[in-house]
Amino acid sequence: MMKKFILILLFGIVLLVSVSSAGTSSLFFQGIPYAGRTSSGQRSVYGFGAELGYRYNIWRGIKVGADLSYKSFNYQELQRQGVLSFIAKAGWKQTFGKGKNFAVGAYLGLGADIVISSNSSNVFFAVTASGALAYKLSNHLSVMTGLDYGFLDRSVTAKIGMIVTLSRFPYHGAGVGLVMDGKILMGKRLNTPLFSDKWAIPGGTREKFDADDFATATRELKEEMAIDFFNLDATYIGQWSLTIPFFSWKTFFYTIDSMDQQIVMKEFSEYRWLEIDKILDGSYSDLDFRPFTRSEMKKLAKLLEEMK
């Protein structure tokens, strides 16, 4: 029986790897108090569960991913048992409401359950349907309620819990650094999934429809500050990149002589033209920069020196 579970687990991992370039993704952890009833109507289930989930965004809310969870529970008048589940899922998620704080999702899943008791363990195939409604308290914390249905055992489980979103994983992003008179355009990010309230250049996540990193960078510049890069008289001076496990970023640096477009902040609370030298010598002690900003600015300073 254990071999079946291992095979299904390996299948799920291969599935995730095969779609790893599909789009943006998220990794989350949730704790779930739950209660349910099986098809007999006499076996009530209650307990606490923890779940690690992973989602890839394919296109317009369509997602694939997997959940690895463990639940500890009691059947009425029976010994305490546990269930370790691996479910590969495909489905849809949509955000709505002011500030897009609400999210609703529906998924179909295929996987396996290992039912563990004090004296035995058994592996069962699982086919599930699930729906959930969540409210985002912050970019990293949400409350949720949901309903799961198991097709094979005709079980129904209601749950309510907290979701902690760890990050987009892996993350791939790009941005444009606009330089004018020894200063670079930066903004203080709003309550965003990564680097919330940090000062950074305009930029963001590469989406599936972006042709390359440069397309991502220019699109994000327009989305975040309403600047149309292709209407700027800009001169390319170089780029900076960072690649570490599960995270990559590329910054394209351009110099401009003037800014004749109106800057409209869409994902920043404020913006400034910051002196590059002062960023490097720590003069902006009142500003909280994105972690790798110093390395980014060192590269920019070197590029500007080479232009002289």
C-alpha cells in the first residue's frame, strides 16, 4: 500500500516540475480545525489539521498545484487516528471586492490518503472536490472557510482556519531603473506580497504572457507608475541580476534627460528621485530599502563611472 502512495507522490512532484514555467505561484501553510461526516451518517469526524499547499497560476485564475496535509481525528467511539494526504489539484481561484481582499476557489483533486492508527496503516486512493472562501487580512495572512467532498468514501468535511502565504515560489521578476542627474526613481511599495513598505525601483513578477524579462520590466513600470517606457528618450547603460535558490531578479538601467510624463502611483505610497551616492553611503537612514538594493546600486554606480 505504501508503494501506491509513493508513486502518487512522485507523480505529483513530476506534475509540478513540468508546469514550473507556467506562471506565478504561491506556497502557503494553513491550520484547520474541522468537522465532517461520512456517508454512513453515523461516523462524525472532528480534529485539527495542518496543510502545506502549492499553487501555480496558469492563466486567468486557472491554477494547478498540490496539498500535503495531516489530520488527527476521532471516529465516534473508536480510537484516535491520523490521515496523511497528498492531493494533486487543478482548479480556479478569483479575487474580488474592494482591494481584492476576498477570494473564492474551487478545485478537483486526485491523490492518496494514508490512514494511520496505533496498530495499522492503510493507503486509499482519493478523489476530491473542494471549495473555499478566504478573506485577506494582510498579504501574508488570511482567514478561510471551506468544504471538501470525497467522491470515493462520500465524506463531507467542513473546515475553518488561518492561511499563511509564505511567498511566490519560485519568484522571477524584473524592473526598470530610470536614472536622471545622478538620481534614480524609487517608490515605497504598498502592502504587496513581496517587500511590502520597502523602497525599490518599479518592477514585479514575470507573467506567462511576457515575452522576456524586459517586457516584464516595462509592463510593470507602466502598471505601477503609469510611465510608458517606449515614449521616453532613454539610453541603455546596463543591467544587474540576482539569482539565488527559488528567487531571481533582473534590473535594466536607463538614463533619461527629463521626465515629461506624469507619474501616477498605483502600487506605491510615495516616490522620490534618490541620489545614488547617498543610497550607497547610508545617508537615507529614514528609508527602508529592499534587501538587495545596495548590491544593485553598486552595479549602477560602476556602470555610470564607465560611461564617463
